[in-house]
Amino acid sequence: MELKDLRYFTEVANYGSFTKAAAGTYISQPTLSKSIKKLEAELKVELFERSTRTLKLTDAGEIVFRQASKILGATDELSILLDDLMNLPTGKIKIGIPPLIGTLFFPEIAKQFNYHYPEVNVELIELGAKRIEHLVDEGVVDVGIIVFPTDTSKFDVTPFIKEEFMLYTSTKHHLAEMDEVSIKLLADEHFILFNREFALHELVIKECQKAGFQPNISYESSQWDLIAELVGEELGITLMPKSIYRKMDHRNIRMIKLTSPPMWELGFITKKDRYQSFAVRTLLKYVSKF
């Protein structure tokens, strides 16, 4: 059994697709498939259910995934410990990051961090915040950027940014001319939300429930720009953080202030009691001042 086969297997499991794993890791799909089949032959088990529409781990696959994550985490940690003998911010940092956060904030952070620490290679894994918490807990990624709250008994937290949610409608929507809207007034509206892998999905639903109604969800997506386009086409409304508006088409979408708006709190998390490389510590120190 080779480490690269375990690594390829965990990548496919994390992406939930051979095609996405190949695109995300720059490894050909035939190479991934061949590696997984080799691993299955060595272990004498099937790792994935291939008969379903979506790729799922078998019971044996779940066990192998957990153990492979531990093995790869320990291997990576060995390299980190040796690198840190030099006390230099070098090596690779794996960061789990939701797509919306990556779009809004990370390019500037990455640019400035790379300028000061060019020897550090940053690998981004774009997934929903809930999935990212799991990957940090399993040691698959070094650092995760998530939406609070989180389990502080598992993770060390570095707060990053906090901002309010806004209402987004089509410019032709009946609420578009209002300066401020209460969430209670949205009870009869059709909502367009991030899907269930994203913390924002649950956050919006809870805010609606606090206002006394269950939101009528017409569409769900993992892409903020698709959500914005659907809103612009008058297919529903959405609630998203204020800063996303600068990325939207202002000709078709109106941003409206909410009365007592929910807050979007972001932070970097790392696994408690797990060794942090000098590069990771440098990154966390850097973003705490950003």
C-alpha cells in the first residue's frame, strides 16, 4: 500500500467525485481511478458505491477514509516538524474555505501573505463550512475558514471579520424601493439560498423562524453568483452579507437594509492540541491583524 494511493483516495472522497477531484488536484481521472482500484484490490474491499448517482463511501470506505486521514496527517506533520527545525515559514498550508469567503476576502489576504512569505505554498480546498469543520477535525486541512458559531472544545479560533446581512431583491421587486425591511415582511416571499452544506443556509432559516415563519425555499445552490442571477431574474429574494453587493450587477439587484439584521461572523479554526507549523502560526498571526 502506497501513501499516494491513500492520498488520491481521500481526495476523491473529499470532493465526492472523480471528475472534481481530478480538476481540483490536477491529476488525471484515469490515474485516480487506477489508484483507487489498486487500493481496493490490496485491501480486498470496495471503497465507493458506484451504482448510485452520487459517489458515496461504503462502510469499508468510511473506515479506510478515517484511518487514511490519520496516516496522512501524521506523515504531513513529520515533514512540518522537520521544516520547523529551521524556524522558517516554509512548506504548504492546506486551507479549507467556503467559495463565498474566497470570493470576497481571500484574494487580498493571499496577495499580501505571499508578498511577505513567498516560500509558503497555500492550497485551497473550497467546500461548505460544515464540511470544512469536519476536514479540520480529521486533520485533512491545516486551517479552516468558517462561519461562527463552532465547537470551541474541538477547535482553536482566530476571529476574522463580522458584518451584517442584507436583503437582496430584483430592482423590479415590490420591496425594492424600501430603505429598510423587517424579516417578518418576507414570510410570503420565495427564498433562494445556499445549499445545506453551507452554514448560511441554516443561519437564514433560523432567522426566519425567529421572525415567526418557515421560509419558502424555491432554489438552492452552492454558487453565490448563480443565486445573484436568479434574484436578478425575479425568481426570488435572498439574504447575504453586505460585502457581496460589490460583486453583483447593480442594474438588476437592489440591496436593502434589514431591521435588526443577523450578523455574519467569520473566523479561522485549527484543531485543538494538533501541532501547528511555523507557517500556520505565521498565517494566523498575520490574519489576526488584517
